[in-house]
Amino acid sequence: MKKLFLIPLLLISTAGFAAEPSKDDWQNTTISDATIKKIQESKFVYKKCVADEMQKAPYQKQESRQATEAIVKQCENVLAKMREVYIAEKVPEVIADRHLKQMRLQTTRLVLQDMMFNEAARSVQ
């Protein structure tokens, strides 16, 4: 008889714990379309800066890693302006910094890959 009362009691107690959201659970956020558009425009300006820098002649003659580092440093101020857009739109700093870091890493990888390809093409000629 005790088992009959114990089983439903255990089921109810575990269901009660599962229903409570914890602090670590993902909390969905919303960003307005205007904010997304501003961020995309800033991202375009950053990528345009990087692309323009890559076309400059001094970088074509440098070793690929050095050229990549110089190109990314030249466009760092554009990335700082992009951070200001995030902060102005009240995006939490942690999220803004994480996204900027991710974008910087992806861009650096792509630039390095392109510069290495160009360097290899020059050495074949």
C-alpha cells in the first residue's frame, strides 16, 4: 500500500522540479528589424574596408600572415564603430563583443586564406 502512495508522490515531485525555469536556461531575445539592418550595414562597411585594403599593392608583396595582420589592424577602427552601433541599439555588451570577435576571426581566416592563395600563385609564376 505504501508503494502506491509513494510512486505518484515521486512523479509529482519530479514534474514540479522540471517545470521551474532555471537561471541558466536560454532566454529568447528580440532585436528589431531596424537594429538588424544597422548591424548589417556596419558589417558591410567592415567587409568593404577589408576588401579595399586587400587590393593595395604593398600587401601583395608581403608574406601572407604579416599582410593579413596589417589588413585586419587597418580596419579595426571600423569594427569599433560597429560596436558603437550595437551599444546604441542597447544590445548587451557581452553579446556584441562575442559577435564582433566571431566576425573578426572569420574575416581574418578568409583574408589569410586569400593572401596565402595569392602568395602561392605568385611563387608559381
